[in-house]
Amino acid sequence: MPSYNTVDESLNGKLTQGMRLSDFGGSVPKMVAAAGGKVWSCDVQTLTAELIDEAHELGLKVYCWTVNSESEFQRLYAAGIDGIITDYPDRLISFLKMLG
């Protein structure tokens, strides 16, 4: 499934306040934290457990979109996700109830 970068490197410095992803070693969480962000919202296709850990180490909350399958709920829950955005809240509620 195709995906895309969450940061467009081609934008001029005025729009991105002079920040370039490459200045942060390619780390979106580091860039978000440096910009004063408290939350990083990422799509399900690019989010990994390692990125969640990195963001948490930087003091960021991590929300993920568009998480629609139980396998994705399980993977992200196990990785310590802070919030899930889904097209199917009933599925997420059922999953959370199953956890107890």
C-alpha cells in the first residue's frame, strides 16, 4: 500500500519555520519535540513500536490514524500508543472491552 512522508522537505523555510527533517536525522518525533509539540499524530502505515518509544522518550504523546483492524489495534496497543483514530469506533470499543 502506498504511503507518504509526513513532512514535505520541499517546503520553504518560512512555512516550516526553517525546520527540515534532515536536520533531525530523519526523525519526525525529534522535529516535533524541537518545535515545541506535545503530541505527534502519525498514520498507521508508517508508525512502528520503535518510533512510539522514541516519541515517548522525548515526552510526546502519540496518536495514530486511520487504525481500522483488530491486528492494528493489537500491534499499537502492545507498543504503547496513547490514542487511536479510527473509522470504526465500535471495533475499537470491542477490542478494548476484550482486554478488560
